[in-house]
Amino acid sequence: MLAAYPLMGQTSPYLPYRRVLLPANRIRELSTLKPWIAMVDIAQCWAWIAAALSLVALHPAWWTVMIAIPVIGNRYYGLFIIGHDGMHRRLLPNIRKNDFWTDLLILAPIGAINRINNLNHLAHHRNLATLKDPDRHKHGCFNKNSHPELVGFLSGVLSFWRSAEAVFFRRRRPDYPTDRPNFQSDDYTLRDFALLFGWFLVLAGGLTWAIGWWAYPVLWVFPVYAFMFLGDNFRSFAEHSHTEGDRAADDHRLITYTSNGIERMLVAPMNMNYHTAHHLWPSIPYYNLPIADREIQGHPEAAGLIWRDSYFSYLWRYWSAVPMEDCKAGR
């Protein structure tokens, strides 16, 4: 069992690993930003989305729609994972530029603003494995201890509103350190509304004009929900949960998936399957996470960390394990 260590006024179950698995100079090297890599990946994702939409616009038929939906949804999910680096201000070295380009190229198309959205995510990092984690509902067993509850969570029926509230509506959490350098208000600004409204006009108006009234909900809202939201929901659950009560699980919630190419593309694109390395060192951008993972594997102090081989095989193990007797008591 890991000891509790102080971190920004909270307790961290992973600070001991952070201190010993990689030397400070190596962390600095791996944390060096290469914005051109992210921009190339962003351009490729949008190119796939544009190609899928163009296919339907040129040949509006059921089969082109069926091709376009997974392409649009999955490539936006890839964009969202790159935007995850933006949430940590690791897309560009300048915070204001980081937030602007993250909003313009990634988050505003789904109605989100980085400066507001990242408050919840940063609180998750500070409070993982504690009752203060705002994402505990995603990986805790207390709300997934029956098959109907698990299906409700994975389908979004029981999880969508809570996640959407954290991204779009929830105001600053009481534990967020407003006295930190570069703190920015969590109020929406004119700049934010301009980006949000502009993207809505481009997507809703453009798709309606080019394809039809049904194009925006079918070719944007549904793919984003089915492939990005549900994919990220499942990934978050799998990368922090266990087939045991939450009190026991809190001792070892750092999990990486080796997985296969298809699973990684569907569930954890852009190297997010290397989730242990990301939680240990959020400063390391997504394109360097595989390197960090290789360097910590086999380290004698990494014995408490977990590598799993498959997201879907873990889901089957969890399905087979519920209901768990120690689950409710371990909330």
C-alpha cells in the first residue's frame, strides 16, 4: 500500500513513484514541447473529418453516412485527446496561446472552453484516489455494482449529465488554488462566445446548407457523443478502476494498457493508453508518453503500478465480477 504524501494541500497516492521512476533531468527532456507534432496531428484529424463530410455531401446515401459517422467521431476523439494536452497547458508554451488554439481548433466545436473545462480535469489529477476527485463517479464501483448500473454508465444514460455539468456549467471548485500564478477567471468572455457561436454557425449552418437539416445532429452531434464521449467515458473507467471495493482500489489506480492497435484507436487514441505515465508527469506531452512508459517498465520501484493488456477483456472481467460485496462499503 502506498503512503499518503502531501501535494498542493491534498494527498497523492502517486507522488512516491513520481520521485523515483524518472530523474528530474529526464522528465525535463521528455516535457520539452514540440508544437509542430500536435499541429500536424490536428490537421490530419480535421482532414479525415472534412473528407468524411465531403463524401456525404457529394454522395448523400445511407452507406456514405455509415462510413462517415465512425470516421468523424473517432477522429474528433483523437482531437479531444490532443486537447487534453491543451487542458494541461502542454500544447503550446504560452498559456494564452495554448488556450486560444485549443479552443479554436479542438474544444469550441463541441461548445467547450479550455479555461473553464480544465478546472474539473486538474482537480481530478490533484485528487485521484480520494473522495474529492470530481471524476470519481467515472471509475468508482459504487455506482456500477450491478449490470444495469454498468450499462447505464457505459451508455451515458447515467453519466452524461454529470460529465457535461463539470465541463460546461460547474463553477470553480472550492479547492482550486486561485492564488496560483496565471490563474484566470472561470467566467465566459466575449472571446469565448465568439468562438462558440462561430463554430456553431460553421457546423450547424454549413452542414445544413451543404447536406440537409439532418446533417448536424447525425454527422456531428451523434458521432461526437458515440465515439468521443462514450469512448472517453469507457477509457476513464477502465484506466482507474478495479474489480474490488473503492477503498482497496484507491491504493493502485494507476493503470496503463498495452492493448492492440484497434483498441487504442477506438478507446485511447494519441497515446492516452499510457495513462500511468501521464498521471505521474502531466507535463509530458502525449507524443512522448510511449518513451516514458518504456523507461519506467521494469524499474524495481514500479511494482505497485499496473499494466493491462486489453480494455475490452477488462470490461468482461468487471462485468463478471459484479455485484461485488465490498463495493458499497468502499465508497
